[in-house]
Amino acid sequence: EESVLEHIEDTIHIHGLLEFGAAYQSTDMNVGGHQHDSDLSMTTVEVGIGAQVNDWVSAETILIYEDPSGAIDLYDGVREETNFDVEEAIITIANADVTPAFLKAGKMFVPFGALLTHFPDDMGIDSPLTLLLGETNEKALLIGAEYAGITFSGYVFNGDVEEMGGGEDNVIESYGFDASYAFENETQGMDMLVGASYISNIADSDWIEEMLHHHGAEIVDYAGAAAAYLHYGFQGLFFDAEYMAATDHVDTITTDHDKPAVWNFEAGYNYNWWRNLEIALNYAGSDDCGFLGLPRDRYGINFNQEIFDNTILSVGYLYDEYEGNDGLDRNTRDLLFSQLAVEF
């Protein structure tokens, strides 16, 4: 008979992620010359606990601490150092041997876009533009199916951002869909992912919600958004492309912010010279995103060097150009960054 400790070892797994970042930025302001900043920060402390409860049910909880501080606080102090928060807590009902259908319930990042990037993706360094516009963490109910590499899912949630005239109603009225196809051929060293998403209220994305709260703004109507994404890898080479845009105007009481859009393209190569070195080039940009503090154009390069097992040292550079209506009145910005990440 299996002992209690053996049962725990067989059914429960624990994983973690520590990220320590350093950055220096030089910002050319439209008025007021240059600003120079630098800082060190413990950008991420993440602990995840998961359990396979039985053949059908699994559960996972992720606790996270983030510290987007000092010089890396690029967006006017909207995000501040936090205590441990429950980032995800998901119950999954699925059994691929019986049915392709699955159900997820809990606090999760709803599947809007793929948020593809080979750069550090946290606020302690500088988040990808697609992540800032599209990442949405909500308490949601999701149903879907996966078969032969094709995945389709739909979800509903009660968002935190309400439209004007909603009265005192607090109801589930936000929703979204995602469809994707994934293919991998290990013999040829090839993998591919292509997909598309829709969400009914882009103002519920974490970054837009925080900006609206920061400026005390309220949206007039819900604004939907769509996303499309592609990844292709072949024998160490890779290419990622992602585009997302609002399908309706994001209007607040005082301002029409048009239809914000962002895009992100990355290409690079993995070279195992001692341990794996990943080199990534980036071009990203945005349209009608000045109120969100996003650059009009971004160019970057990043090196991810494995220095020990499960230990990655990243070093990179980003150059941003801003629209004239940038919320912080920036013209251009140079950012040098590094990050040490350890997974266990």
C-alpha cells in the first residue's frame, strides 16, 4: 500500500521562478532635456503548487511577487512593489484518453493572443507591447477542446471595468474565444503555432485597467479586440509574429482614444556552443497607444545564455520612439538591461 509521503510525491508538484534584474535607461524628453535612471530589482518571485487529484481533475495555484521599482518604473508609478498575490488558481477537468473536451475554472490569464516573446517579459525590465495591451487576468470559466493539434476555447468572466450607464448591475457579460493549431516534428527539428483570438472588452486587460484607474477615467462603452499570432521554428531558427487591435473605439468620458493596436515581430537563432545561447532580434510598435505610454516603434536585441541547468542570464538593448502625445512627454528612450532567472 502506498504511504502518505509516496502519495504526495506522486500527485503534488512544486515549481518556482526567481528573476533578478538590472537596468539603465536614458530618456530624451520633448521638453526638459534628458533623464537618466538605473536600478536593481527582484523582478519576480514565483511559486507554483499543482496536484493531479484523480484521472479527471487537476488543480494548480501560482503565487507571485513583483517589484517594478526605481529606474525600471517606466510608466509613471502605476505599478508598485507588491506582496505575494495569487496570480493563478485553476481547477481543470480533463481526460484526453476519454474526450478532447476540457473545462477550467478559477483565476487565470484568459487566452487572448499568445504573447510570444524571447525577451524578459516582466515589468522589472520592460514588458512586450502585446503583453501590456492584451494580458488579462480574471476569475473566469473556460471550456474548450483539443484534438490533433487544434485547440478551441471560449470563456466568460465578470470584468472589473464597467461601461457608463451600467447602473448598479454586477453581472457576467465579458467573454472571449481563442483558436489555434500547433504542429511539431522532432525528427526535422520543426515546430509551428498559428492562432487567433477575440475578447469582448479590451479595457479589462490588466494594463489598460490600471491606466484607467490611475487617471480616474471611465469608459463609455465596451470595446472588443482581436489578435492573430504565428510562431515557426526550424533547427534552431525561429520567427514570431503577433498583432492585436481593438475592433471598437476605446472612449472615455473626456477622450476618444481611437482603436489602439500593437504588433511584435521577433526572429533569432539558438546556438549550442557551450550551453545554449539564444539570440533574438525584435521590432515592435503601436498605434493610438499614447495614452497607454507605449512607444510608436521599438527595436531591440537580446541574448539568453544558459549558464547552468535551469539558469539563464539575459542581456539586451531596446530603443523606443514615441508619438507626440505620449503620456509622459518622451521622445526617445535607450534601455540597457540584464536579468538572471532561475527555475526549480
